[in-house]
Amino acid sequence: MEDKIVTLEAYYDPMLAEIILGRLKANGIPCFLADENTLAANPFYNQAIGGVKIKVFEHDLEKCRAILAEEVVPQSVDEELISCPNCQSTNVSYGPAPIKKNWFSILISFLLSTYPIHLHRTWTCADCGANFNPHAQ
Ligand SMILES: [Zn+2]
């Protein structure tokens, strides 16, 4: 089997492409950028050529996708252990917290300095719909 070189992703932002490239290289993935020079010469060609392409070997594709997937995970390494405190499901996701409190309780919380400003995001269970903060347990 020969190693085919394929496009992993295309980025309209060359800086972002460089960051991703650096991340892949740090994980031992052989990779390079294509079309970068064309972009530098004339950024208006971005749309026409589909941005900066990150090229990788086809057999590394899945590994690369895993590395890119890791990147969107927002926090620490122990996240994979997080499960729903309500139903123990691990089918949970991290996102913006739904606003449940009414304005009065938020105001009171503000006054008492207990409103968790740093917890604008929360974990949500896809199975039972529970919202929870694993770090508060
Ligand atoms: Zn649940």
C-alpha cells in the first residue's frame, strides 16, 4: 500500500492553520501546508483556492482527527471520567449554561457575591437533561 497524501482540513486563516500544524507535529504527525505561498502573495485568492490546506498521509488521517477533536474539548484531562450525577450516563456535553434563575435570585446572588460568574458554562446530560458542574462535587 502506498501512502497517499490527503487534505486534512482547509483553513481560511493561515495563522490558525499554522497553529493546527504545530499541534499535529507536536504529536509526531508528518504534515505540511499547501497553498500557503499563494495566500501570502494574494489573500484575495483565499476563497478561490479554498484556503490553506493541511496535508497529511492518509494513514494518519484518523489520528489527526482525534488530535483535532481533542482540541475543542475545553478543559482538563480528567474530563473523560465525567458522568451525569443523576443517571451516571457519560453521554454528557459541555456548553453554555441555561438560565434557570430569575432576575431576583441573580440579583440577590450578586449582592451576596455567590453568583458563579466563572460558571457561565455547564455540563449537560444528553440522556436525562440534567445540568451539573462536576468540579463542585
Ligand atoms: Zn443524566
